[in-house]
Amino acid sequence: MSEAQETFIAHLIELRDRLLRMVLGFALAFIALFPFANKLYTLLAQPMLAKLPAGGQLVATAVTTPFFVPMKVAMLAAVVLSLPWTLYQAWGFVAPGLYAHEKRFVLPLIVASTLLFIAGMAFAYFLVFPVVFGFIVGVAPQGVTVMTDIGNYLDFVIGMFLAFGIAFEVPVVVVLLVHLGMVSIEKLKEIRSYVVVGAFVVGAIFTPPDVVSQIMLAVPLWILYEAGIIAAGLMQRPAGNNPTELP
């Protein structure tokens, strides 16, 4: 067996071990959270429950949803809880193949993207959901009682979490585009007006049709875009002293 083949097999074994550790970390987190699955769902549903009229509640329209929906919530919570361990394992696999300046660039980017995604989810839960659900309950016709199915509610919440989590990744995307030379900071500043319009279009697509909800997604998108331009500029400045290596 040649040296190249031995190296390839060693990498495959390392990848297998890292993946197994990721799965084990998720499994342990899920086992720890599963006994609290119902409480986790209640916590997730709190923004909706708080806006329902007195006596209002969520309903389960399928036989198995009272069991499977809280279990899905526990799985999602386990993914978030085990995320630092998962990223640590991924970094442990990738880092040996990177140069020193690449490590100094990639590691902060991974940490920042993770924190921004979680921040997007928190923003949606604490600030957006109360507004959205208040709007939904408020526009219900007279005589109509809002009683959302718990499965449909979970799907809606996951969609909103993903929308805001991905939206909060804008600074990372901007920094990457500048670092890879795909776009200049000057060009990003020139297209600022188009980005603002696009942010409001995205807000109209991923939020209910009320102005407040759309603004609550569009404005953070614009602010994060500006933050990405600033971050990219700060990372470029030291590069003038040593063009072969990032700070």
C-alpha cells in the first residue's frame, strides 16, 4: 500500500471517529433533555399562548402528535446544546490541514457564525414571535377562535428560526465574499440601496403580512450588512503591511 493510500485511509478513520463523537454528543444531550420534552415544548409555545384569548390553547389533531412533537423539540434543543461539541470535532478534523493564517481566519468565522445563528433564533423568539402571534390573533374574524395545532406551530417556529438564523449570518457572508476577492468593500457600499430594498422583500416573504414583522426582519438584515462591511474593512487593514498573511 502506497503512502498516499495510507494517508487517505487514516483521514477516513479520523473522519469516522469525529462523526461518531458528534453523534454521541447529540445522543447524550437528547437523553438528558428527553424527560423535559413537554416542558420544552411549553416553553417554545409560550409566545403563542401568551397572545391567545383567556382559555385559549394549542390542540393536537393527530393521535401521535402529543408524543412526537415534544420529542422533536427535544431533538432540536439537543442539536443546539451539542453544537459547541460538534463544532469542536469538526474543527479538530479540519485544523491540521490549515496554515496558521487560515486558522486565524476560519476559527473566528466559525465561532461568529454559530453565535450569530443562535442570536437570530433568540431575536425571533423574544422579539418577533410576540408581534407575529399578536397580529395573527388580532386579525382573526369575530367568532373565530384561534386554536393552532401543535405540529403546525412547530413547523412555523422552525421556519422562523431558520429564517432569522440564516439572516443573521449576513456579516459572515460579507466577510467571506471580500476575503475571497469576489466583491470589494467599495462595491458593497455602492449597492447598499439595493440591499435595503432586498431586505424588505425578504421580510415580506418570510414574515406574516404586517408591516411591523417585516420591519423587524428587514432592519436587522440591513444593520448586519453594514456590520459585515465594517468587519471586512477592519480585517483588510492589517493586510496592507503583510499581503501574504491575514492578521
